[in-house]
Amino acid sequence: MTDAVVPVKAFEGSWEHTFVTGGVAALAGLMFGLDIGVISGALQFIGDTFHTSDVAKEWIVSSMMFGAAAGALGAGVLSFRLGRKVSLIIGAVLFVVSSLLCAAAWSTESLIVFRVILGVAIGIATFTAPLYISEIAPADKRGAMISSYQLMITVGILAAFLSDTLFSYIGAWRWMLGIVAVPGALFLIGVIQLPSSPRWLMMRGRKDEARAVLKSLRGDPKLVNKEMLDIEEQLKRPQRGWSFFRANPNFRRSVGLGIALQMMQQFTGMNVVMYYAPRIFADVGFKGHEALWGTALVGLVNVLSTFVAIALVDKVGRRPVLLVGFAVMAIGLGALGVLLHIGTTDIEMQIYAVTMLLVFIIGFAVSAGPLIWVLCSEVQPIEGRDFGMAISTFTNWASNFVVGLTFLTMLNGLGSGATFGIYAALNALFLLVTFFYIPETKDISLEAIEVNLMAGKPLRHIGD
Ligand code: BGC
């Protein structure tokens, strides 16, 4: 299979064209979101069909994240050898096939196996899409374009919450799991239309094709020439992974930064809410249908707040938004923890608790949700970009796995007050980490960030 260039004709040569192209890649985010959101609603019905134990249920949930962590690692090699576009196509095909297999599962074990494959698909897509977007985006639109990827994640989560709620009236878990093959097929059709990443083409020595893609993306021949020269300059040093990591301490710093950023995103506690929102609503005092609609409200607020992030990211910058975000999340979860500790006995306190939960969601969706993906795609030097992003995406899924696996144990062992208190404290810690170590990367080219990193500037200043 070769990574052929198929320029999209509509809007050619304008930033709208770049946006449409990035938008298709961002649909990978939709797949990501659908899979985060889909399982919580289906689990109870799956359990009824297969008489699944609680431990096996935990495996049904976490097998996907396990596969995704593995897929993210493998995707580094895949996207280097075959290209970003072909990786996305492979991810999309696996996604469609494994979603249908999940819907047809005949036992708990078969479902777990199919969810591992589904996870591999998601891992490949979630590694490759931000990488691809960052390589086709002009510097001043990069943040907003990667944030649109996050927007698609949140839309996917909301869609899954709503579809689960509707199918729950007839207990149709096979439909819940299978329906996602439809957007998966649309994604596949979309990615087949995408042009190849110009950077990747240049890496492979396919200069004319790279120029053609850049021309279709940027229009202005001056911009195209400038970008070609920039990329050429960088490619004088070939793409390396592990050997580069061992040899270059500056690269080790950016890989470490990517790991820290993704751990920070996951240990905000966001996915605790994504996987267990109905349980949290029940603890607050809303049960049954109220809890399900409350969960949908969480999904909606998550989507709407992400629009705010898109508006802010390239204007206000990454650091201020992250600092405010972690503060808001710490306050939201801290207050929720206190309220749950006291006990939400009347409706006023219940509404207050839900409001604090939503404050937390807004804090995440405006800041760490999109910005961590933005930053992770920006800070790796080109020689080690595939490797660095594979490691950070792997960290995202591995941390996600840990968070998902420990929440109920924490809740049962420590109580909800202390559990949310711990997450609030972690958010406060991340505020400090951001203040001292996280760079501002607004309006600076990836090339300039790399020069600063390699010159040994402190991480906090590689975007200056
Ligand atoms: C995170 C996911 C999370 C989602 C919530 C993403 O940025 O990586 O783990 O479920 O945001 O909107």
C-alpha cells in the first residue's frame, strides 16, 4: 500500500481547505469519544446476557484502554513506515470491523478480545490524528485545529451517552456497541480522501508530491517555498526513536514533558466522571433516569465548553488557560468532595453538588482536555516526533487505564469525600507544575520550538 496524494478539491489553496482536511482527521476524535462513552451504559445489559462477574466487567471496560495503549505504541512505527494517512486508514478499518464484532460477541471472553482490537484501532487513530493535524496546520491555526480534534472527542462521548440512553429503554446493548461502525465507515471514507502529510512525504524523499500538497493547503507560493525550505532543513537529520532518546538529553526532556502532560490530563479525574457519572449522580441523590439525563448533561457541557477552548487557545495562549483550568478543577472537585462528605440531604445541596461537578467539567474542557493534546503535538523535535508522540499517547491510555481501574476501589475504601479530595489536591499540584515547567507555544513555529529545546533552554521557555 502506498500513501498516494489525493488533494481535496473544495476550498483548494485556502485556509478553509486546511481546516476541512484537518476536520476529517479530527473525526478520529469522534471514534475516540464514542468508545470512551459507549461502555458505561451497555455494561449492565451485557452483564445480564452473559452473567458477567464484576471483575470480568472491569476487564470488559479496561480491555479497550489496554489495546489502545498497545496501538499507540505500534502506531509510531506504522506512521513512520507507511505514513500518517495509511495509518489512519488501517485504524478506521480495524475500528469498523471490531465494532461489529463487539456487537456480535457470544461470550464475555470474546467481547474482551474484540474490545482489545477496538482499542488498538483507537490507539492508532489517537496517535496519528493529532500528529497529522499538526503537520498540515499553519502555525497560527494549529492550536484551534487540534482543539477541534478534542471537540470531536467530546461530541463522540455525548453521542454515545445519548445513544446508550435511548437504546437502554429496550436493553439493546448490541446496538449500542455496533452503531458506532456507521460513523466509523464515514471516517474511513473521509480519510481515504485526505492528502498525505507534506512532512512525511519529504521524509520519504517525495518532494514534488509534498510541494503539491502544500500548494493545495497554503495557496500562496511564497508560503509554500518557505515551508518547504524549513522542512528540508529539519530533515537533514533523519527521524530516529529509541537511539535518539538514548543519545540526546534534550529529547529525553521533551519525551518526559509529554509523559507528564498526559499524566496530568488523566489524573485530573476527568474519566472518573466519564465512566462513572451515573454512580456519582446516584451518590449525590439522583437515581434512575435522572442519573442518566444528568450524565447526558455532563456530556453536553463538555461539548459546549470545548468551543470556548477553541476560541481561546490561539489568542490567550496555552499557559494562562491551563493555569485557570487546573484552579477551576481543583475548586470544583474540592467543593464536590466536601458536599459529598457532609451528605447532600436536600435538593438545594444536591443542585449545588451537581453544579460543582459541572464546574469541574468546564474547567477540564476549556483547558487540559484540548491543550494537553495541543502541547504534546508541539514539543517533540522532528527527529523524534513519532517516538515522542507514541510515548505520550501511550501514557494517556495507560493512565486512563489506572484511573478507570482504581476509582471504585477508592470510593469503597476511602469514601467519596476523600476520593474527590485527593483528585482536587492533584489538580492543585498540576497548577504548580504548569506554572514552573509548562511552556507557552502560542504563535511559534514547530521549528523554532525545536531550536530552543535543542539549545538546552529550560522547558518552561522553549516556546519563547
Ligand atoms: C481525554 C480523554 C477524555 C476526554 C474527555 C480527552 O482529551 O484524553 O481521556 O475522556 O478528553 O472529553
